[in-house]
Amino acid sequence: MFIHFKTINVHSRNILLEYDNKYVTMDFITNFFGIILVNTLHWKQHIDAQIIKLNAACNAIRTLKLMVPQETTYGLFLLEL
């Protein structure tokens, strides 16, 4: 699988890659070391995914805040990041 990066205004060319007598497929979006890459190099999908993770962490901390000491809550927050 490979990504052909392009700008928004430029139409993508049909690129055929072959390796070991098999065609390599082109993809438009992929996750590379935790960063979501899109072929147009926009960050929207990556930011949306990070917002979901941060919302989950904030909700967990908000729930635990009433039950545990403040120092423990701060330590849990640092672990989530």
C-alpha cells in the first residue's frame, strides 16, 4: 500500500506499482506511527481522532476527580497523554 500525496487542485494520476509480480494498492488515508496521514496533507482526520481520545481521557478524569485525591488525578492525566 502507498499514498500519492497531492494538492487539492491537482487531479491524481493513475499510478501502478508492481512488486514481486503483485500490484501495490494506492490508499488515500493511513495511520503512520499514530499520525493519520491523508493524501491531500490535511490534518482534519488526525485532529478529529485526537479529540475523541482527549474527550475520553477528560471524562475519565472528571469521573475519578470526585473519588480520588487531586495528586492521583493529576498523575492519571499525565499517563493518558
